[in-house]
Amino acid sequence: MAKNKMKEWLLKASKEEALKLAKLAGTSLGVLRQIGGGYRTKGRASTTPETARALELAAKKLHLPELPRGELCQACGKCEYYRGAKK
């Protein structure tokens, strides 16, 4: 089973760091927690590609561990362009 990088990061991050990431990505701490819990990555209330991209870019901007959009969004993980770019 693949590791959930959002969950790993949330366990190490302070609430202030998590809020900063959420704000920069244009989302909420609740959404980050849902992604970390797997509720938005495996088909239920799926994370949108836009949110996944925003989180990936926000993590880079804040110099945080990588949060790959393909692990945050089911559609991104299946995208041939995303998979090709990761090679």
C-alpha cells in the first residue's frame, strides 16, 4: 500500500504550518485532514486536480516535503501526462 504523504506530513507539522499550507493552496485545514485520512484520495469525496496541484505547488513554495498531486488526486494519478512527467 502506498504511503499517504499528506498524513505523514500532518503528523509532523504544527497546526500553524498546516494552516499556512492550506491558506497558500486556497483550501482549508479540514480538507488537508480529509486527504490525510484517505477520505479524498480513494474515490469518496475525491480531491480535485486543481486542489492537488495547488497543494503540490504550495508545498514546494514553503519548502515542505513533496506532496505529489498524483497521490493527492485519483484523476491525477491516472493521468498519462502526469505519469509521463514523473519518469
